Amino acid sequence: MTSPEPEDLREGFEDEPRRDSRREWRDLEENPIVGWAKAIALGIADTAKDMLEAGREGAREAMDAGWERFDRKTKHRRD
């Protein structure tokens, strides 16, 4: 006794609508979720850059203030 041949499960299903929906999802410029995610990511990146620059500026000011205190205490000017 042999087992029956398996039915082709793909018969009766159309692949085209699924492919169209995939193409729509892949069209990232039109996808609102991707637009929001991109805006959030770029906003976070801009904020991080601003924070780093502010930190660097603060560090420069603190270093200059430290050297000024050193100069006042030692009366030796750095060149």
C-alpha cells in the first residue's frame, strides 16, 4: 500500500496580492511608520550631537578656568 500523493497546497491561492503588499511595505518613502521612526532617530542624533558639543564647550571652559587659577596662584603665565 502506498501513501497518497500530497495535494499541492498552493493551488487556489494567488500570490500576487501578497507580493503587492510586500512592495507597498518596502516602499519606505511612502510608509508613515518608517517616516516617524526616521524622524525620531534623526531627532535623537541631533540632540546627542548638541549634548556632546555642549559638553566639549564646558570642558574647554573648565580647563581655561583651571589654568587661570593656576596662573593667579603661581604668577607664571603660560605661553
